[in-house]
Amino acid sequence: MSALGIDALSAILLIPIGTAALLALLPGYWVTARLNVVATLATLVAALSLFFSERSAPGHYLLVDDLNIVFVALNTFVGFTTSVFSASYIAHELETGRLTPTYLRFYHAMYQILMFAMNLALTANNIGLMWVAIELATLTTVLMVGIYRTHEALEAAWKYFILGSVGIALALFGTILVYLAARPVVGEGQDAMLWTVLIDRVARFDPALLNVAFVFLLLGYGTKVGLVPLHAWLPDAHAEGPTPISAVLSGLLLNVALYAILRFKMLLAANTRAIAPGPLMVALGLISVVFAAFMLYRRRDIKRMFAYSSIEHMGIIAFAFGMGGPLANFAGLLHMTMHSLTKSAIFFTVGHISQVKGSQKMADINGLTETHPALGWTLVVGVFAISGLPPLGIFMSEFLVVSSTFARQPLLAITLVLGLLVAFGALLLRLNGLAFGEPTGSTAPAKASYVPMYAHLGLVLAAGLYLPPPLVAWFQHVASLLG
């Protein structure tokens, strides 16, 4: 890799961790909030520079390849826009006394540690290092979910910690089994844990060990993805934690765990004697879609409702990657990107709505298009987008998933479409009251940062109307790597 590439890769990791140390020491909201934004912007610039830098042979710890660069770019972009939203959101929390200056300093430092952990997980060439990074990201978000120190927030953080620990323990056992499968072929030591070595020699690994390993890895990292029945932590974490963390959880952390699953899926696909990993992912994905779709009808808390929507969409993405093939993999990548942008925009909107209304209960925030037109209509567009209505980007990705499935497994496609329609009905039912019902709650003006919301939804609309050929070619290339 050229000097630019080395500097860029180092910056992606060093900027967040260095900023976190600085933020832990600095007093005052004005300085910490702005430094948080500047640091995430610098990390985004470093990530984008990876597209233009020359790559050398992967190291023993870090790797930049055609697969993870897509995830890194999306991760740093949403991380930056969320930090911009967070600046105005957290200022309101400070004014109302929900957070103190000490907690704000802790919050901003933890935000940068989270960005560091996710970027490390995505660029790790060592499966053990990747596991450590995802565990660090989990522990960081646990602390941030409980930052309000209310009974409900602490309970949600504790549930997240317990279920996350179970999941990461299963993932650790699966990682050890992969090492045991590699050791007779590769030999003992660090080489038996490097992605680049494993993928080259996996055809000679013991398929029985690989099969068992993937089951544990899918269950372990699937807990982080929020796949049913491993999802119980996700609605509580979204509902009780700060809204910027809800945006990061739905838009980024779930993708990082999915990335780990995809890496191990590629290993199994390269060993012809191992089980096909696709059907397991298809099953968990389809169950998640159908279950979450029906659960949407029972929600009364707006953040909890969109948490179940995240479960549904991660199910769609897991289903698409499980189906495999050039078209389904392309659709999975596109859907992952569109979901990250759309769901984070929705949480940006919901965060400001809940602050203005002083409640997350949907009964208290009806009639938004009348009381707060900008937030109300932004929520309408966001729900239309996440429901898969044209001409927004998720319509294209869902259409590709369904059409590719119809061509190969019509019965699965019918079940998938049923889940999508049920979820669509639930979201529109709730949106009717939220946006157009009899106004309830406060009518005080919103002190919101609208730029992140509009930027994300603008990109989703642009993608639905026109995908640039270089982006299509890049996604097609990455889809071919996934098998």
C-alpha cells in the first residue's frame, strides 16, 4: 500500500481513539460536541481516500479489500451525519437536565470509541481481533444505552449486556473452531487466524468443524444483527438509550455483525465439502421478517416500533445474502446501504419529535404535519422509504430481492412478500395518526438540525431514481466476491 493508503488506514483507527482520549479530558459541551463532529468528518475523509490509494499485501492485523471498504465508507459517513445530529440533540438533553456535563463528556468519548471499534472490526485481518473489536463495540453501546441512569435505561442496558455476552461467547467458540479446523493445514500460530490465509486454504479444512463453527458464528453474531429469536435486546436498547445511539445501532453496528457473518459464509462457500451456509441465513432472515412485521402492530412507543422495523430489514438483508448469487447479493448490498441511510434519518426525525413532544408514546405525538410540518413530513417520507414505496431506493433493493427469489424459490418469495405487506400495513396504520391525526402534545417549535435528515433521505431518493454506473459496477464486483 502506498504511503497515502497506510496513512488513511491508520487515520481511520487513530483519529477516533485519539479523539476519545481527548474528549474524556475536555470540559464543556460546546467544545466536546464540535470536536466530536470534526473527528468523525476527518475519519470519513480518511475512509474515502482508501478508494484512491494503492493497496499492498494485507498485514497480520489489518486488511483493506473490495468487500470491507464498502462497509467502512458507509460506517464513517453515517457516523459523521449522526454526530452532526447528536450535537443539537444532546444540547437539548443538557438544557432539560436529562444529562449532566460529566455524562456528556463520557457520551462523546464513548461515541469515538464506538467508531474506533467498528472500524477495527471491519478492517481486521485476524478473526480473533475482529471478535475483540465487536465485543468492544458491544460494551461501549451497553454503557451508552444506560447513560440516562433511569430504571428502564439500566434494565435495557443490562438485558443488552447479558444477551450480547451470550452471543459473543457463541461467536468466540465458533472462532476457536475455525482455528482448530485451520491448524492441521496452516499450522499453529497467528497465520491460522488470518482471513487471507484462511480463504486460500479453506478447501482443505475439516468440513465437520467448519459446519459446527458456522452454526455458532451465525447464532453468535446473529445476536448482534438482531435476527429472531436472538433479537430481544434490540427494542429495549433503542427505546431507552439516546436517539443518536439508536441511529448508530440500526444504521451501523448491525451491519458490522452482518459483515462478520458474511466473511465466514465466504469461508464455507469455498469448501465444497462443507454445508451450504445460505439456507441457514435464509431461514433466520425469513423468520425475522415475518415475526417483526406482525410485532409492528403491537407497538405503542415510536422508537420501539422502528426497532422492530430494523429487525425486519436485517432479516431481508440476511435473506438476500443467504439466497446468494450475483443478483441477490447485489440486492443485499444495496438494501443494507439504503436501510442504513433511511433508518438513521428516521431516528434523527424521531429524536427531535420526542424532544419537542416530551414523550415517545405515539398517543402523545399525533398530528405532526400540523404542529411541526418539517418533522411531520420528513417522517412521512422516511416511512414511505422504509416501507419500500417507489421511487425511493429501498423499493429497488426489495424488488431485486423478491424477483431473484421468485426465479429460484417461488414459495419463499411468497412468504417474503407476505411479510413485507404486513409490515407495510402496520407502518402506514401508525403513520396515519402520527402525521395526520388530531394534534396532541406540545406545539413548541423544534430546535432541530435538519441537514442530516434531508441529506440521508435525499441520497435514498437519488438512488431510487438513478444509480451511478461506477457504484453499480462496484456493488456487482463485491456481490461476485460473496459467491
